[in-house]
Amino acid sequence: MNGSAPAVYIVDDDPAVRESLVLLMETEGLLARSFPSARDFLAAGPENWRGCVVTDVRMGEMSGMDLLAQVKQTAPHLPVVMITAYGDVPLAVEAMKLGASDFLEKPYAEREFIAAVRGALNEAANAEARTGVRLEMERKFQTLSASERRVLGGLLEGKLNKTAAYEMGVSLRTVEALRASVMTKLGADSLSDLVRATMRAGLDRIISSAAAETGPFPPP
């Protein structure tokens, strides 16, 4: 499994359960692969895999909770669906606190299992999309000059162009030109688009730091 296509990774020490769940996933048109233990799954190197993990909480030498903790460290992009015994609410709550995508109580209906898995797969796909947006925004941000970054920082702080010009010791026309360049390079049609994109990409702290720079205004 090279991780090129999303799949459902089933980790359970009961061979009958593994077989039935793999069959159910294939019936739903989903790729599936099973592992007899948490250690076997981790040893297979899931760091670059796509999809989601389904695991029983109670297994042999390494529990589903231990697996959840490891996945969150080594492959945090993989949502984990936990399967718990009936009435094991405290364990389910603990699993959710540790970052589980969802949990199912035994016995569960097939439709419940399918819904939980599809929810986890959607979660993974959305995370991939957000990562793609962030990386693209970071790439665009790297094309900005030091002066453009300072102007961008001022925009995010709500400063008027004339205020930014005064603080930076440059003309209003220079700030306006830099602002237009920032909008073009970052592909933003409006200030609200610009704010939204930078916040989603997590660039606001970097930009704020650039805006706080002092000293001579750098060349464009």
C-alpha cells in the first residue's frame, strides 16, 4: 500500500472481525486493508498513507488507545475511529479527548459503521484540502518582498494606507502600489479575501512579526 489512494485501515486482533469489515468496505466500493495488531499497523509505515484507521479499543499487547496516541504522533492526518464495548462510555470519552474522529459501541449496525468511516474519510479529505491551500498560500507569501510583507501586516492590523505610510516613512503612493502588488501576488480580490486566506494558512503570526519590524523602509 503506497498511500496514493485513500483506504480504510482496520486494526483488530479478531480475524473474523477483520475479514467481515474488509468485506463490508469492499462492498461499499472502498479500499480496505487489515492488520492483526497495532504494532503490525505501525510497522507497515503509515506516515504517508491516506484514508482513515478503524481499531478496537481493547486488543493484546498494544491497545487501541495506545495506537490512537501513536497515530496522532506519527500520522496525525489519519482520522481514527474507535470501537468500544457496550456501555464503555468513560473509555469512549477518553478516546475523543485524545483526538479520535468517532467511536462505535458494540454491537453496532452496518449503517452506523459505514457512516462513521465515511465521516472519517471526509474529515481526511477536508484536511488534505486545507493543507493544500495552506502550502499554496505559503508559496505565494514567499514571493513578497520585505516591504510588501510590512504593508500586508499593516493591512491585517486594520491600518489605513496613510497611517502605514506615515509609520514607514514613505509616500502614500508607495504604500498604495505595494498594497496592489500584495493583492495581485496573493491572488486576493478584496481585503476580506486577503484576511481570510492568510488566517486559514496560519500566516497571521508571521505577517504580524514582519509588520512590527522597525528601521529604514526596505526597497520593494
